[in-house]
Amino acid sequence: MKNTLNKYVFGVSGMSCASCAQSVEQAVNRSGLANKAMVNFASHTLSVESEKQPDLGVLTKIVSDAGFELFEIDRKSTRLNSSHRIRS
């Protein structure tokens, strides 16, 4: 039986170049927290594919250790909402 993957999208602040986005993506992919992580530099988002919702504390630490900050995204407007900043 094939497991269903869900997609979770978060905002990432502090990325100033494609290399920054690659650093975040590699850090999350190496962590084993998700089946697949993809960063979109243009939209400053991190998409995580996983069977269950990733542990936000762990994900926040991984992104923070890479030098950036994780944000929840306002699902209604799909815009970054700084009032929903995730704290580690």
C-alpha cells in the first residue's frame, strides 16, 4: 500500500540569493524530516512533502541553523504573515 504524501508550505525570511534557498532546501532534505523539501527563492517559500505534518519546532531549528527564519503562511491570502512567526 502506497503512503499518501501531504504538502505543507512555510515562509522563509532572510534569503537574499538562490544559494541561500539551496542551503535551506539541502538542510531540510538532509534532516530526514520530510520525504522531499523544495525552496522557491522568488516566493520565499519552503514546501515540504511528508506523510504527516512535520514537527514545527524541529523544522524551525533546521531552518534557523541554516541562518534563516521560518514563518507560517496565511492560507487565506497565501502571503507571509509576520504575526505568525514560528519561535523555536
